[in-house]
Amino acid sequence: MSITPEQLRYCESHEWAYVADESSGIATIGISAFAVAELTDLVFMALPKMGQTVTAGSEFGEVESVKAVSPLYSPVSGTVVEVHSALVDKLDSLNVDPYDEGWIIKVKMSDPLELNRLLNWDAYQKQCSH
Amino acid sequence: MSSQLSATPLHAWHHAHGARMAEFANYEMPIQYKGIVAEHHATRTAAGVFDISHMGRLRFDGPRADQLLDHLLTRKVLDMQTGQVRYSLVCNENGGILDDVLVSCLESPSGKNYFLLVVNASNRAKIVQWLQPHLADFPDVEFHDVTDATAMIAVQGPKALEICRPLLPASALSLGYYRAKVTEQMSKPCIVSRTGYTGEDGFELIIKSEDAPRVWENIMMAGRELGVQPVGLGARDTLRLEAGMPLYGHELDEAIDPYQAGLGFACNLKDRSFVGRDALEQKSKLVTLPKRVGLILDGRRAARQGAEVLDADSRVIGQVTSGSFSPTLDKPIAMAYLEPAIAVDGTPLNIDIRGTCVSARIVPYTFYKRALSL
């Protein structure tokens, strides 16, 4: 797949969600380039397990920089169906591409309408420029 | 806490150079420019320049200034020679640590000796207030808080000397470790000391506020070809942690005594009388209090201040006071206070990091020691 930031939906807390195929009901979740730049010097990421339930707006993992620990909030509710475990060992790749290569989990959504509550690219850009 | 934040004389420079700013001890300070790890490595391999103007600078003039300070500091002051710097603690009557400081014995251009106390930014107001009754006992000692009138810049790293070579007189460049001198930086009055808080060789400069931007630019220019980087408080913290240096509010506070902190060397009890002395004498004999240790953790995740340290039976045996990912060791490191029976190098234990148990082992807290070049 090839994801561009314009296609994504965003949380105010800088996570993104992308639905490649609406009929699958599966959202791919990651964090934005803005978040990666803000965090800097990432050293660790704690990920959920397969089958774990996540809730929109609730913590599903954490990312740690040299400076601090930041929670990761899920943009959508559902069940974790895939975890990008290899990412933990190549957090540097988030600096290069936080979208395609930098996806974190995939979630089978329990309520796809939650996507409508997320920010589109323009609105998210505005938020980041504040 | 609605009071407006103070700014150092270099505030505009930090802003103009993309620093991420945050509040520290009521100052708006640069936390990082390029990033903590890049700035940390620059300091270890070349040199870092730090705006440390937020540190408190207190000046004591008069023939009895040494007696006043000798009465207030755990370290002997009466025998200090001109040009000498000492690390000391300020303790309360109970032997609890009020602050850790550097005291310098300096000679002004007019040939008079005076003392300078550099205190933690977060403790400056407390120390100044605490000084008042003691100053009243020494009415002939002139006291000035010169923090706002001055700025302080640290140049630290293996290239610090080379960078300072075109900027400072030979007499300042040849200062030994923990020596200081009143001199000039390109005709601007300047106190230079061979001190620092990074574990590297280097200098700390105190200049007039209005001269600070010029002196800072001079250092940046002189160091450009040598890889100098501006360094924020983020890397200042990782650098001092690797060097095993305590930070007030983390390893030190009023409930901790110097012996627990491994700072017994800074307490000269013999044939002296100073605030807290008798309490310290008692404490020096106690062997049951938690003591400061270093920890190296497995994995990549750092334990932060307040994380609980557990023994093999999951019993809480202490708490982490500082922790971070160490850029030099490429591992998470921490300092903690542990029960003395357990605080033995090599002992394996666990740390509770927000509900996850991470294994760790006790090591000397000097995680990093630079190779000494003679």
C-alpha cells in the first residue's frame, strides 16, 4: 500500500487512521510525522497484543523518547487484528516514513462511524500550526 | 503560579535558533535544539554550549565573607586559596540538604578577594531567604544576588579547550580543574572556571547580562569548524546522569543527608562548627538509611523518577530518583536510593515501570568516565 498523509484521518493527539478497504472494516493506525518530530529520539514503543480490545480515545500503547513517555490513543474502537512488532526494533524508520512503513496496529472496527469524528488533513494541519 | 516566567539574556538567540522552550525553575529555558541525543553526542565527541544563566549567582564581599560561608557550608572555606573552587552542600540544622553549590574564592581586578556561590536555580529564592539571619550576624559582609545582572555559559566537551583558545587569555586556558579566575573575554569582564556538569572537560563563564549574546556568538563562531552545538537542558540532564552527578529535587532534598547521597567527601566535620554539623556527625555513623546507587536496565525502556525498585520477592526496596535512556551506553540507566543491605554492585533486581517489571542490576553511578588526557 502507499499511504499519503492527505488520505488519513487524525486524532488531536496525533494518531492517524486509514481504511484501505471499507468493506473489510479494518483501520490501520499510526502516529503523524508531526508527532515523531515533536517526540524526537524515540527509544521504545509498547504495543498491544493481537485480539486485544481498543477504545476510541483510550490508550492502546506508549511511545518513549529519551525525554519522556507519551501514551498512544486509539482513533477508533475495535479489536487488534495485526501488530507491527518489527517496528519496535526500527523506531528510526518513523523519522523517514511514519505512514507506510511506520504503521503500528490494525484494528477491526466495532463502529466505523467513529472515523467521522476524526480530523481530516486540513483540520489536522491547522491544529499543528497553532 | 501565575507569575510571568523569567528569560535569560540569551532567550532571543534560543528562539531564533529553533530551540524548544519550556519552563524550568521559573525560567523559560531551551530544552533542546536539534534533539537530545544529537546534542548529547556532540558534547561527548566535540563540544556543547549551554545557557545556564538560570543558575543562581550570589556574591559575598568583605574580610569576613570566608567566615560567614565557612559557617554555612559543609565544606571548609577558611583555607580556600584565591582561584580555588569547591563543591559543597548547604545543610539545615538537621543535616538535610538545602542545596548543592559551587563556592569560588576570587580576586577582583582591584585586588580584593571575594566569594561567589553558584546555587541551583530552583533553590535560589530559598537560599537567599535562608541566608538573611546569617547575614544579619555578619553585618560587615556585603551580599549581592548578581544572578539577574549576569549570565552564565558552559562550554563542555573534548574540544572545549580548543574552542576557547582564541577567546580567552592564556592564564584562563591554563586553569586547572576546579580553578577559577576573574579575567576578560575579548575585553568583556568574565569569570572563567574549569568546572561543569557533564563529565567532560570544559569551562563555565560568567559575564555581564548585556555581554552574553556577544560572548555566546563568539563561542559558536570559534567552535563552528570543531562541531560545537548549542545544548539544551534535556541533554544537560542525560549528560549529568551518565556522569553520576546528583540533581537537586531528584537525588538531593531536605530529607536526604549527604552520606546517603555518597557526598560525604563534601562534609568537613573535623575542627569546624557550621550549620548542621552536629546532626551530620550523627548521620555519618548511621548505616541503615537508603543509599544512592546506579542501575542499568534491560531492554530499551527507561525508569523515571518515582518508579519502585523491587527485590526478587517483589518487595519494594527503594525508588528511582532519575532515569533516562543513556545515549552513550545505548541502554536505560537510573539512579535510585536502596536499602543498604541490598545496595551492592552486581545485585539483580526489578523495577516497576508503570506496571511492567523490568530487570536491572546495580552498578556504580559513574556510568560514564571520560578518558583523562594529560
